[in-house]
Amino acid sequence: MTTMMTMKTAELVNGLPIWIKIISVVGFPIAVAVFFMAQNAGMLPSPTARLLQILERRTEQFDRHVKTTDDLTIGLRRAMKIMCENAAKDDADRRRCGAIE
């Protein structure tokens, strides 16, 4: 009877990932404790450190985007000023185009 019971248990865990088999042997609290100890010892990467790396990369991308947007805005203002000066009929109108900067 015992061999039949162990065979059924073996059949239940057959095909499952190794981490589930380990948890079934040592128990959930022990597995969690070992996980946190390994993470604290530096054997496993910290999710916080990974998130900080992603955040830094996104911040750099955003900074590049802001610089590109600023450069494009400056170019558009120059073009608007030139168009304003070309469309101006007299010197007073041309002086008002100086406010576009």
C-alpha cells in the first residue's frame, strides 16, 4: 500500500518544474526563507536593482527626447521669425517679429 501511495505521489510531481518539486520537499516557508537569504547574499538579483536599471535607461531616453524636442522648437521659432520678417510690410512689423525668440 505504501509503494502504491508513493508511486501516485511521484506521478503527481512528474513533469512539474524543478522549483515546485523542491518546494514540495522542503515546504513553502523554508523555500521563501532560502530565496530571501540567497537574494540578500547577492546570489540572486534584486528586483529593486533591476527596476532602478530600467528607470535609469528610461530617464536617459527621456532626456534625449527632451533635447531633440528643444532643438526642434528652436528651429521652428527661427523659421517663424524668418517668415514673419518676410511677411512684414514695414519696419514696425519687423520689430514685432523679434518677440518670437
